[in-house]
Amino acid sequence: MDISRAEPTFPARPGFGTTGQVCLVRANHFFVGLVDKGLHQYDVSISPEPKMKGVFRAVMSRLVTEHQDTTLGGRLPAYDGRKNLYTAGELPFNTKEFEVTLPDKNPGPPGQRRERQFKVTIKHATLVSLQQLQMLMAGISTDIPAQALQVLDIVLRDIVLNEQDDMGIVPVGRSFFSRTINEPIPLGKGIEGWNGFYQSIRPTQSGLSLNIDMSSTAFVRGGSLIDFIKDVLNWRGPIRAINEFDHVKIKKALRGLRVEVTHRGEVRRKYRIAGLTKDTARDLRFKLSTGETKTVRDYFQETYKLQLNYDFLPCLQVGTEQKPNYLPLEVCNIVPGQRYQKKLDDSQVSNIMRIACQNPGGRETSIRESVLKNKYNSAKRANEFGIEVDNNATSVQARVLPAPVLSYHGSASCYPEKGAWNMKGKKVINGAKVGLWACVNFCTDLSEDQVRNFCRGLIEVSTATGVNFNDAKLQIFYARSDQVEARLHEVHQQAGKLKIDLVLAILPDKNGSLYGNMSCRRFDFIMTYPPDVIFTTGDIKRICETDIGLMSQCCLHKNVLKSNTQFLANVALKINAKCGGRNSVFADLKLSLPVVCEKPTIIFGADVTHPSALDDTAPSIASVVASQDWPQVTKYHGDVHEQGHRVERIEGLEGIAKKLLLSFEQHSKHKPQQLIFYRDGVSEGQFRMVLENEIPEIEKAWKALYNVKPPITFIVVQKRHHTRLFPSDGKYQDDSGNVMPGTVVDRQICHPTEFDFFLCSHAGIKGTSRPAHYHVLRDDNNFSADDLQSLTNNLCYTYASCTRSVSTAPPAYYAHKLAFRARFYLAQVPDMASEISAGSAASSLTLPAIKDELKSHMFYC
């Protein structure tokens, strides 16, 4: 390869930023030394192919133990756990077959132990070159050397799994979890939270870097299956017979879990749960090999001399439809170390946050302890592959960017400090007008006087904030939780002739996922729900925003009772933004909006959300928003649609871009002359897809309207990374111990050649702040590092819903919120009755269209 002619993949870094106060921070990156010993990849096939992941590693571990010093020529390979083996230096053969005997882990008399025989074929595949990695380290633009980095990741993974074998490490992707790192905490319903750590190697400006971060996730608690079921059903007393609805809950909770039996002495066979029988153990009959039929209860009593205590419960089905295998619940234990992959409920999320939210000092200490415990430098594989890891975190030069000056009504200026500011004595720059509005109260324990007092207080604070509630008329409605759809339609019909602008909804404090996302366009409700609410947020949002066309605002029951001024002022800001007003603008456009202020500029934001991990049918949802009010950048219009399951590329982007470009023209009275695009939710492996598919769609839309090629700056926004920044000096930390809002890093830990930076634009509230990572994929507008970093940081002060800077650029943030809002339209309450009668057949989900009355408003903020 001619290194001198290597073509840059993405825009080169235009230089380093200089704006702001220079300071030092520490990053959770640990630099890695590497000696090239000649990496080789070998294909591995194991016959018969194991069904359990752990067996692959067990077979290879035994092979290496038996043959390392002989057939393997002293090599200590690294194994990916499936099909690939890597070595530092060639093995003495090109292809070789091995026979491996894996002893049964279950104890017992020798005659009862089952030894498993495997044939393992190892065949040389290719030499893994480090040349591309060395080019990148030398500052030559080239693609990320994915294969070389994958090998190094696998080597480091093997080091962890082998050096901490006694800790019960459970690998999950690039993370590793163990009960021994910290005591697990119960999350509820048989689920517990485990601590762990994440590791990944990547090239940076200063060389190879190992990124280590603390992590936490949910696991199914191992042990008695009966106890697990009691937790799922929230039973505190003795177990009893279950009804049909309990059966559905249990079946859903158990599906796919692995269990081990306890009725065969020391022999603990393991099975994966395929289903849950309808019949109980005393009623369920099956045919023996002799042709005789027996109940499960009688079979266990006669064969194992076991009297079942819970024969009134159903059985597990751990076989196949053709060859079923039934196990009573009481003879099964849940195998420990199984990650819980279903969605956590609100209570479980709250509980796991207790271990996930570490303060910066505690998190940094835990990271350092993990690095030392992993023994990277003393491990045999580290020496084998020429890897050495620095045990000290990287000190990085950072800068703290100044906050922009904001302007309110009457040219009142506001100077944010530590990422926040106070609107006391100030009014919004443009107040929306609210004429007729409605309050729908679903809370049975709130009187009409309490609701009216709350609404009166909201009017007073909103008026003082600058929202135009002059001559506003209020109507209050009451409804039961089972009358939501009918009552909302009734309110809409009564309001239809009167043009209600807002509907306010007061919610109970315990409302599942109701609070925070209930929106409807021309109305903004206050709705209040009783504790036994039986509908979902998706129901309310779908009705208001896709069925009726109402604007909504939600408030919790407890806040209605408190009604403090700060809360009411925050609600007023949201109402103003939703109903078409603007809260604040930049006092100095030239200083706060570099490049953007020079010519009409439209700023896009986009995101794609995907269904949960275990959902293999639901569509993905793409959303795109774009600014509408140049030269200020405060108002956005949006578009959202469903697309193929787990399709990351935004489908139909050309048509969406056309609509938003025309809307920009209409509202700003200018044709756009340049375009900036913040794209959320894209991983490094998808950069090429975006460059080759999405950007050309934007170009087509622009050229169709203006017949010229658009000047595009396209920036990917990433929050799902593991880089953390820790202050080295108390002078440059906020009240939570995190780095200051506006802290930007574009040196050392960033890409060796491309235009990227980390920006922590928000103040930490709880836990350790995660900076956003911005990576430029195209830059026709020739931003300097200072201009793009300052623009991005300043935009974070324009988020409409609060008087705080936010963690990502608002265009991307709004797109993210709109996509998740649409996800609620698809959410459905599980139909227990249909599942009982017709199994778990999935219903077809189609994203309903948002009503026209809402499309031009920021109903999602």
C-alpha cells in the first residue's frame, strides 16, 4: 500500500480549538503499548457444535491446556468464543484436527458421569496486518482498522476472563459483570442489579487507548424457581394456586430462562424453558416409552420417591413440541448469571439507578481499581501478544467555553453560570397567546377548589413569565380512568367550536409511564389520574396527537398540591414553546452563532429509535426536525415515520428534507444558503452508510428546490460511548464534582486525524456527567474548530423546556424526543385476555399520523 497516497475518509481536523479557559482533566483512557509480533487468524470448527456459549470456551480452554507446549508450539492463543482463534506468531501447522474430551461438571459416581467428545479443527485463515493501525498512529488519514482492533479487543477480553476466572465474570458484549464486584441490589420481581466494567481499545491522537468505564445491568436472581415466581407475582405469604392472569405473567417472566434440576442428587442437569403448561402437575399426563400414561406428580413420586408439595402448580416445558419434557416448578432452580433482557419497569429503573449513578470521585476510584484487578501487564496473554497497559488515567488538555448571553423581553440580558440561569424578573422574548383552555381531572382525591387554585396560580405565574393568558377562559372536566378516550373526544367536541388552545392533565404520582410525555396540539390539558389508572401514556398521546389534534401539558398530583413558583414557571416555559412562543434568544448573534449568522442557515436534527432487544417485529422510528426562525435558532418543525425493523438509515429523507426546507422558507422569509445537520444515534460502524446514503438524499432535496449543490456540514452526535472526564482542579468543577459546563476536549483522546471533539455542555446533577461526542462527516462550510465547538455549546442553551443548558445540541435532542414520543403511539397494554385465549400472537403495529394541527408546533418539548 502506498502510504503517501492514502485518501482521507472524513474531513481532517482543521486545527485545535483555542477559545475558553485552558485546564487539565483526567479521562478514563489508559494508553496501551503494543509490539507487533505478527498476528494470525485461524478458523475454528467444533463438532458437534455446542448449544451453550460457555461450552465453546470450555472446549478451547481444554485444548490449549493439553496441547500448548506440544502441538501448539508454545503459543497461547486468544479465542473469540465461537469461530476465530488468534495467535502472536504462526502455529506449527496450517490445518490440524484435535480430539477434546470434556468431563461432566456434575459430580457423582464415575459410572454416572457423562464425558463429551468433540472434534476441533483449526485452520489458518489470514495474517492480521497492523499497517493500517500504524498509519493512523502516524497521523495519516485512513479508515479505522477494524480487524486489528477486534483482535486486540479479543486478547484483552481473554485476559479478563482468565485472570479473574474465580470471580464468576459474566461477559455481556464489551462489558463484564460479577456478583463479587459489589453486592447485587434487588430491583424487584426477581431481578437484581449487578456492577461491572466496560473495556474497549481504540486509536487516539496519543496512541492506542484502552477505555475503561464502570457499568451496571440487570440479572435474573439465581436460586429457587418457586421464590422467583412469588417475587414476580408480588406474593409475600405461602404460594397458592394461580389464576389465568397470573399464568400469563409467569409465562412471560420465565420464557427463555435456563434452569437446573434439584431432584437427581448431585447431578444438576440444565435446561432452557420453552413454555409453561396449562395443566397442573397432578393433572398433566404424558406417555411413557412403554405406552403407559402417568401424571407428572405420580411419575416423580414413583421414579424419584419425591412427594410434590406444589402439585397444584403448572409445570415447565423444557423439551420440544415433538418430544416434550415436563418439570415441576419446585424441582428447578434458576441458573445464576443470566442477564435480564426485558424492559425494566419504573420501580426497577429507579432501583438500578442507585448503583449506576456514581459520583465522579467514586466512579474514578472504581475505574482505577478495575484496571489494577484486571492485571493486564502481568497476564500471560498480555506478554504473549506484546501488550502493555498504563495503569494511570490520561491527563488531557481541555478548555471551558464561555456561556452565551441570553436576551429576554425588553432587551433584558441573562448571564448563565454553571450551566443554569434564573428568569426571575424577566419575561419570555415572545409570549404565546392562550385563549380558551381545559383541565381534565382524573384524580379522585383532588377537589375542584384545589384544581382551580392550581390553575389560577399557573395563570398568574405564566402571565408574569410573559405568556399571554389575558382573558383566558378555563373549563374543568372530570373523568374516570376507564373513560379516557370517550372523555377526551367529549372535551374535543365541546371545545371544537371554541378553539381551545391548551389542555392540562394532572397525573397521579404513581402513574407508570404516564408522566412527562402526554401531548396534544391546539389544547394543553392538565389531566389527573387515580391510583388505579388502567390506560397507558401511549393511549393518551395517541388520542390527543394522532386522533383528535390537541396540545397537552402534564402535571403530577404532588406538584398540584405544592404549586411552588419555580415549578409553575417551568410549566409556563413549556406551554409557551408548545403554543408557538419563544422563550429566549441570543443577545449577540455574531458571537453566539458563528457561521450561522452570516447567511440564512437551516439546522437539522435527526434520530432513529429501535424496538427493545427481544422485539423482532416492531418497526424502527425515524424523526427529523429543522429550524424555522433564522437568524435566531429557537423554533423547529418535525417529521416522524416508521420504517423497517432495525433499519438505521433514514428512509424517505429526500421528501422529508424538501418539506422542512420549504417550511423554513415560509417562516423565515429566506431561502436557505447553507445547511447544518446533527445526526443522533449513529455508531462508528455506520458512518459510511450515512455518508453514502443519507447525505445524497439531502443533496437531492436541495438541488430539486434550488438547482445547486448544498453546502452541508454533517455532524454525528454520540452519547452511547464510555468516555468520562474528571476534573483535576477544583476550580474547574461544578457543584456536583463534575467538569464545568462548556468543557471541551479535542486533543489526546480524540481521533488521530479526523474532526471530532467531546463536549460536556451541561451541569451534572446526579452521578458522573457523560460528554457528548461530535464527529464531523462532511464540512462544506469550512468550520474552524473554535466556531463549531462554540456554536454547538451555545445551541445547548436554547432548549425550550428549562433554564439549563442540555447535554446534546437541541436539534438532535428534539429529534430524539420526537422519535420516542412516536414510540409511545405504538405502545399497547398487553391484552391478557387475548393471550389467554389465543396465545401470544403479536398484533400488527402501525404508526398513526400526527394531526395537521400539531405538525408545525413543538408539542414534544
